[in-house]
Amino acid sequence: MNREETMIEQKVTYTLQTGDKFIIIKDVPARVCVESGERFFSPETVEKLQEIVWLERKPAKIIEAPVYAFAA
């Protein structure tokens, strides 16, 4: 099976941490490797993601999430 056969078109959730802020972008089109789960985005999709993050658009919703410290 070659690499092209292991890729599927799928909508994914893209997450990014910038400083102490997390950004979640839903329904992002990507090509996903069925073997490794690695995601590949088209140049147009990357530009749109950068625009959303840099222009700090009004989010569709805001969520709260607990934060835990990992202690040995």
C-alpha cells in the first residue's frame, strides 16, 4: 500500500497553545494518514488557520477547562 492509499480526507479539530491561552478550531479539513494519524493541511487551510488565530476573531463559543499539575 503506498502513502496515497493510506490518506483519507477528514474534518479534524485543530488546537494551539499561545502563551497561557488555548485555541480550538473545529471542522478543519485535513488529509489524515490512517496508519499514523498524522494530519496534513493544504496551504489554503494553513492560511485560514493563521488568519483565525492572528486576527483573534470572535469565537463561536468559549469553554472552561480544568488544569492539573503533574506531580510525581
